[in-house]
Amino acid sequence: MGGEKLSRKQEEAIAALLTTFTLQEAAQLSGVSVSTLKRWRKDPDFAERFAQARGEVVERALLALLDANAQAVETLRKCLTAKRAGDRIRAAHVILSHTRRGFELNDLAWQVAELRRDIKLWQGDRPKGIVG
């Protein structure tokens, strides 16, 4: 961040932006005009703090989902022994499908990490400003 401390009103506006659906609602909740809110959103310090706050909200939501993950998997495992064959088949399909997707995403993450490393190595061998 550029080091500029945000005002109390700006911090309230960020909180309002994170808890409402429209700029009008956020402006009303934080006690500023929509035009002020739009102007603040263009300010680099405000935009960076808003992005940081939004990232924290998303991270907390993901952690909550991860916490529920084990229970969801256990529920699917129990469904593998359900009385109805259709329920067992559906549970097996869901488990296999998500496992496959998980491996694919993990493989892609490794490939992206390798490509980033290769790019950094390649860029390190070139003088700055030379592209090709």
C-alpha cells in the first residue's frame, strides 16, 4: 500500500461494500454519496485496502468450506452403503468425479508453478528491456 491511512469513513465504506449488493446500498450504509464511493474506488490506496479486505473475506469462506469438507466426504462414504443401488452409484460417481478433478487441478497447479519458475529463470538470463 502507498502508506496512506484511510479515514474512518473510508473503512466504513469498505465494510459496507463487503456486506451489500449495490453501490447505492454501500453508500447509504456508510453515510457517503455514491459519487464519493466511486471516486474512492479509483484511489489506489482505497482500492488496495478493499482488495485486501475482500481477499480476507474470501479466505475465511474457503476455510469454512474446507472445515465442512471432511464431513461432506464422510456423508458420501456413508452413501456408498445405502440401501438403494441408485444412491450408491450416485455417491460413487460424485467421489470419483471430484477425485479426478482434484488430481487435474493439482497437476495444473504444478505445471503453472514450473512455468513460472522457468519464466523467472529465463528472464534472469536476459538483460532488462530485452524481450526476445
